[in-house]
Amino acid sequence: MNKSIIKKGLLIVVLITLLSIVFVGCTLILPATGTVNILVVSGIVLGKIIMPVDYTYDINMDGIYIGTTNNSGNLTMVNVPVGWHNFEAFSNFGPGHGSTGKYISTGINNVTIPVPPFII
């Protein structure tokens, strides 16, 4: 009976030792991300007057559709990987298109995409 208890105890010590060696250093590494607040800026040219517009824009990041802005040209993106990204805005009203690039870091990032004004 004593030999059985000693074998079980030794087996438990060996298992705990092996598991601690295997799992030490195993940490979950999450990729760094940031939040991006996009603002699309555009207008309509009436003669010599430029009037701001309230239209929606389709937004692409690195050539992939991300979403559509609200009527004020705003869109918030979360969990954007850190690094350089290209942002494009395509007007849902007319032929307007604009683009810009920005390095995204952790935290809050503001990106303004200028779209040339419509000329009437």
C-alpha cells in the first residue's frame, strides 16, 4: 500500500513539474489596435461660394469596404491594426472621391478625408 501511495505522489509531482514547464511562457499576445474616427470633408461650389454638404460616403480601408458614414461624414472604426493604412471615401450622391493615408497607433486616431467639392 505504501509503494502505491509513493508512486502516485511521485507521478503527481512529475505531472505538475511537466505542466509548469510546458505552460510557463505561454501568454496570449493580442495584436495592437486602435480606434479610427473618420471625417469626410467636402462641399458644393455655387459660383464663388462653397457650401458644406450633408451626404453619406462609402469608406474603404486598404481597398476593402469598411462602412458608410452618417450624413455628417463621420464613421468610427474599432480594432484597426496598428500601422499604415490608406483610406478612401466615395460619395453616394455624385462623382466625389477622396483618399488619404495615415499611420494608425493604439488609442484614438482622427482621419480626415478631403473630397473635392461638387461644382454646380
